[in-house]
Amino acid sequence: MDLLACVGLTILESVALIPGRELGYLYAVKRFLVVLLLQYASLKLYRIIVYPRFFSPLRHLPGPKDHNLIFGQEVMKFRAENPVSVQLQWMQRWPKAPFIRYLSFAGREVLLVNSLAAHKAVLQTHVYDFVKPPFFARLVGEITGVGLLFAEGEAHKRERRLLAGPFSVPSMRKLLPVFQTKAKDLSDVFEKILGDKSFATLEAVETFSKSTMDTIGVTVLGIELDTLSSMYPLSFQELYRRVLHQDYLGSLISVINSFIPIRNIAPFEANRRFIQATTDLRSMLRDIIEQRAVDLADGTFQRKIGESRDLLTYMLEEAELRRKETGKEVWSTDDIIGHLLNFTSAGHESTAATLAWSLYILATNHSVQDRLRSEISTLLKETPDPDYDTISTLPYLHNFIREVLRLLPPSHMIQREATQDLTIENVRIPSGTQIDLAIPLIQQNPSVWGADAAVFDPDRWETPTTSSASPFAFEAFLQGPRMCPGRNFAVVLVKAALVELVPRWRFVGIESGGGVGGKLLEGGEERVGRGVRFANPSLTLRPRGELCVRFERMG
């Protein structure tokens, strides 16, 4: 846009300022290019350096001042210990500020939402006055698809209503047996690894990634993926791993592509692998959709009475029903692919990370582990095969999961862009301003959660303070109209896994490497940031590399 404006202005100036006598063609072209270059450079100099530092209405807000002239704070964020550690440092410096301002690439101003009132305004009061910025759509959309995640305004409201059924409480009651079956399969993996040894080591990240993908296969796609036992190198789960868990170069390409579109020209193997994996994923999903539509039409796709429909079957049946009623197509095949990518990537990656962090907490906090085991074991003695309502009566299990999600939320960053001029908490926000919601900031803010905000304590949920009782103090699934529709799905899946695993296995600690005989991390080395590190950059808050958990069979 800036370049087009400069071209237009240069043309006008050339016409107005050229003397009446004819000039040579070459001279005219040179003059045009020189003027265009000078004007474009001047405009960029103003936008990148002058405006944000001397004229922006946001320049007086609290925030870091050590900006790189070109990259702002992006290099610091990219090199940080985890994807939000730099933002957490800012929050600790200005814990009560409604917004923290910093500069991003090319002098772009960003407001980091910091206070409860500001969170409520962005997520509820003015929720549809913000949209996802184009760079965020490029960064995330090519991985998770478009679907509900990128729907805006009335389209978002309509899509959310249409997709509410599969994630309702009645549907969760029907899905719990599926979760329990997959949890037993997961426990069998522990059994196979341990064998006749007294203890063994399990790599939690990959194990839970495969397990949750199997569950997603049944509940979202309606098929058995069998990735826990699959030996095929390009299984559905492996393709997703290539997309979501890129190496350093692949992650760097994705970040650069979000600002400068280089995806189709970057001549690197990491880029080619990413493009091929996303292409294959979409092809797989298209084949599954087309075959399911045929099976539903001729009656060959059957499910047991009382079973909940998987998401794909639900969408195809609802689309056909509404087409007959209104004569209009609700979802095209590409629309359905977008929704399936949304829910598969979100449900798979975030739930796997939550389970991995849950095992980490249990292995490094034995008193919490013992208390959780006692609660679950007491229930199982009375009700060996608990249903949805019975599992929901376990308060410590519920609080444990909430506390894991508070300190280690898988989805750590949401980005928006103002579509109009707004005033929030006495801060005037110009149209086009980027807004960042770093979820750990509000969930670890001492002015909201108290001085022990960084301490893992499930009991804090029993006696919340006025501020921590606010729904906007806990945003692991967001809040307001854009709250994650699959939140119950994720929580029930994690509960089913822990109810199966915790009574059967004791998690001893974290090892420095895989396999029996790895060094058990002790004396603080097991803490996150030391022996266990975060992946960065990463769309989810997950361990970097392996998370090796030593475990043994309960007596």
C-alpha cells in the first residue's frame, strides 16, 4: 500500500514539475525512479522510526524501550527461553498496567493486553471489533486451516452455532467410553515398555501425541488411525508432526513468511517438507470426506445406537439436512477440510501437551501425585467403571487439570487487530493496531493470583480471591464469544487418561535422556528452564525435544 501511494504521488509530481520542453525518455525514467525511491524511503523512515517514537498516541504507554530499529523486540522473543518469557518479564515490571506497548517488525506497534479489565474488553465487550491480523492468518492458517478459527463477525456466530452439537455435554457423555478405551490402550503402552523391569522410562511428548491423535481419529474423523502401533513413516500423525513440530529452519521460514510471503520460493528442504506435508494432509482429508459422503448416501457407514457422531459425520449429515430444508449449501468440501484441520490440530496438539505437562508435574511433585491417586483410587473402588457424571465429582482432579492449564497453557498467544478506533481503559487504540493476548500473563499475574502466582497449587481453586474468581483470570480456552468450543472435549479426555494412568503407575521423576539408566534430574535440575526446556518458537507451549518420565508399577 505504501509503495502504491508513492508511485501515484511520484506520477503526479512528475507531471506537475516536468518543464514544458520535452525531456529524453531515459532521463524521465531515471528521474521517476529516483523520486520514487526517495519518497518510499522517507515514508518508511517515518513509519518505522519517527512515528512510533515521536508522534504515536501510544508512545507514552509502559513498555520496553530497547527496540532494534528494524526488528523491534522480535529477535529477543525468538531467542528467549520460551515463547512468552519476554512478555512475562514485562508483566512483572508493569503488573497493573492495562496495556504494555512494544515495537515489532518494521516499527509496528503492538499492545500486550495485561489487566483483567482490558482482557474483558478485548475478549467480550469489543470482541468483534478485533480480527486476526493478516500475518497471523499466514502463520497459523497454513497449519490449522481456516475454519472457525478465522471466521469473523456474523460468520463466526453462525459457524459456532452450527458446530455446537458435537461438543455439548450430552455428546461428551457419549464420547467418554471412547476416551476410556484409548486411555487403556495408552496404559498398555506403559506396560509394554516396563515389561518385567522394576522401572522404565517413557518419552511423554511423542507418546501422548500418538495417543491423542488416535482419539482424534475416532472422535473427529470417525476412523481408527492406530498411530500408537503404526510403523508407517508417513502416517496421519507423522504428517501432523512435520507440520506442527518443524525444525529451527522450518520455524524461521514460517515466522518470516508471516511478514514476507516466501513460502513458495524458499529453496530449502525444510520448506519443501512442510509444503508436502500440508498438501498430503489436505489430500488425506479430502479422500476421507468424499468416501464418508458416499458411505452415508448408500447406508454402508454404520454406528452403534447411542454413540455420538464424529465431527465429520455430524457436519456431512447436518449439511445434507440443511440443504434439503433451505436449498443452500452450508459447507463446501474446502469448508469442511478447514474445520477438520482446526479441530484436529487444536485438539491433538493442545491435549497432548497438557497430558505431557501433567505427567511432568506429577513426576516432580509426589505429594500432589499421591493425593490425586488417593482421590481416584477411592472412586474406582466404589465405581470401577465411572461415567461422565461420576468423574465430574472428583474435585482435586478437576483443580489439578485447571492448575496445569493455568501455569502451562498449551495455547499461549492470541493476536488481534483493531478494525476501528477504540478506547479501552482510557487508552485510545487507533484502527489497525495489533493486540497480543499472551495467556500466561493474566494467569500468572501476581496482582490477580497473589504473590504465589508462579507456584503450582491446585488448592488455590478452592478459595479464589475476587480477582482470580473472574472468568478472565483463566483463559486457557479463552473467554467470551470466541471461547474454544472444544474445551469440554479436551478436559474430559485428559481426565479419562489420568483416571486410567495415575492409580496404575507411579511417576518417579524426570530423566536427562531416554531409556533405562538415564540420569534422574534432581536438586532443581528437573525444573522447567533448566533440565526441561520449552520449544521456541512454537505455536504451543510444549517441551523442547524429549520429556523422559521414569515410572514404575504401583504395588
